[in-house]
Amino acid sequence: MSNNKAALRRSQRFDVNEELTGHIKPTVKIKVLDISEHGLRIESPAALRPAETCEVTVKAPGGAVVLRGRVARCRLNMVKQDDGSIARVYHAGLEFSEDDCGSEEIKALMSDVCLIEQPAEMTTESQSETTEGKIVNAM
């Protein structure tokens, strides 16, 4: 992704550190590719209609989490499988509803499924500054 697009985002995206799956509706299985406080990117065997509102149930380590969002985009991708075959899948960007954006539930999910890097030890000179832990890509 270009630096310009990353600069325009409201919040940083983070890759999940383990396979995170779930479903949209009871029958459409999905895989979460990355997540932010404002949305997530999923992989689905079925196309999702842009601007459609949907409910995603994610199987998180702490239990199922239900998220509501609007499909911002959906694109067909060709993905090479372990056996060498090519599969058609869709990558969709979902924007969380205003009630869910940045909620404690989303932050807890991110904390559970993304690797958290603790801040380095503070030196005497920097003790007056506060440093937050950062979520880092775990690839």
C-alpha cells in the first residue's frame, strides 16, 4: 500500500497473529486478514455488496465477538493454495458502525489477536514522557 493511503487512514491496520475465522450470516465463512479501530479486512468465498450493512461473528480466543459494519469495498483475488491450485476469493473492507469504532470490545479483540510490543525501558531523561505499547504486525 502506498504511504499516501496509509497517511489518510483514521487508524492504523494490524495483521492478526494467528488465523482468525468467523462468518457472515450462518453460511458464509470468512478469514480476518487485518483489523483497526475503525474496520477490518476479510477474505470470503462470496462477494459482498459495497454499501451493504452486515454482521460478522469472529471466533476470538476469548469467545465469539459480533461486529457490525458497512462494506466499503470488495475485490476478487486469485490466491495460490498449498496444493498449488488457484482459488478465487474476495477481499472486503468493512467499516465498523459509529457505535463500534474504537470501542472497548474492538480494542480488546485487537489486544487478543494482534501481537503487542511493550515500550522499551524509559531512561531518566524520558521518564516524564509517557509511551504507549504498540501493536505490531506479526508476520
